[in-house]
Amino acid sequence: MPVVRPSDAVVHEMHGARFVSYATPATGSRELCAWRGEIPAGTRAPAHTVSREEIFHLLAGELLITLDGAPHRITAAGDTVIVNAGATLAVENPAAEPAVSWVTTSQGLEATLADGTRIAPPWAN
């Protein structure tokens, strides 16, 4: 299906954040996945190492994204962070307001937590 309506999006929740999945194999995408991330104020996701490149594009609010130990605060709609495959990533919303981002990656993304647990997020596969 070339057009994915908001009513067709699938919602997933993990680590206190909400992932609204639009582009996946289930919706007809052959190579890419894309979702809207909704991160409540004060939410911090655990650090994880990604198997594929991800692009974070801030739509609203602000985020603190730590890449391989280096913090990057993104505060303006349109700020974009490129996360290379193999990078260790942590996402936090330090603000009092929710943050909203658009994330794109290639199908097959896996995340490995510090304890070695591997996760294949359903919104990216």
C-alpha cells in the first residue's frame, strides 16, 4: 500500500516512549522503516548499540541524544541527528514538555543493550 493513513499506523510502547510505526514491510516498504517517536517529559531510554544507521529528526520539544558517550542536545524543530550503525545511543527528554521525533532506518534494525540483550523493535522490522 503506497499510502499509510494515521489510522493504519501501529503503536508500540517501550521504555516509557511511544512509537507510531508507518513504514514497515507490513505497510509495503521494501527497504526502509519510519516511525514517529513520542517521548514524554523526563523519559530516558537505556543506552543501546544499533545495528543499522538511524536518522532522528526533531519535530517538537527537545532531546538529549548521547552518541558513543558524547551528549548532543537538539532543541529546534528540524534538528537532525545521524546515528551510524555500531554507535551506542541513549535518548532522553530532559524537558518539561513531550518531545516528538521522526526516525528512519533500514529494515532489520536490532538494538543491543549493555547487558547483551538484543531487541528487534517491531516498528523497524
